Amino acid sequence: RAGLTMVHAVEETIRDVAAPYPEAEVQRTRRRLHDMLPPDTELWCQPEFVVDVGLPSEVILRVAAEKNADLIIMGAHRAKVAHRDHGVWMTAHQVVCNAHCPVLTARYKSR
């Protein structure tokens, strides 16, 4: 009977911060998150999909706090380019160090 919230953060450094994130892109991103789930997922839970703008670690931690999450599960992958002062594993590191609950990370390759 667990809830599931899938989060995608759009980092401000990779978009024009003066313009709002387009609703059509929010919907496309939510659809991509939904498509990552096995087809029968909705039989056991109603997943929620959150798309927000900001530093990924801050977005993940904020949503986890708002949802009173018991566990954060996140993929950790090597970034193609290090943004600003972010190291290769900076997002995962920030989440692990600052989360109010356990964090499970799984290394994966981007497509």
C-alpha cells in the first residue's frame, strides 16, 4: 500500500530562466516518467509525477519532505558535462547527505 512519486528536475542552467517551463514540455516529461513504469503498476498504486525547475538535489529533497517520504530511490549516473560546481555524483551525494529518510541509489547508463 505504498505511494509512489516520480520526480524529474529541470536544472535552471540548461534552460532560459526568464521564460516559464512550457506546460507542453511538463506533460511530455510526465508521460516519459509514466512510460518508465511496468504496465500493471496502477493496479497496486496511483503514481504521482512531479516535474519542477531547480537544482535536482533541492527538488528531490523538497518533494520528499513535502510527501513525508519513507525512502528515496534514485538513479545515479555519470553526467556528460559537470554543471557549475557539480561533481560527477554531486546530486546523489547531496540527496544522501541531506535526506530525512534512507536513500537507495542505483547506478545506470543513460540512453
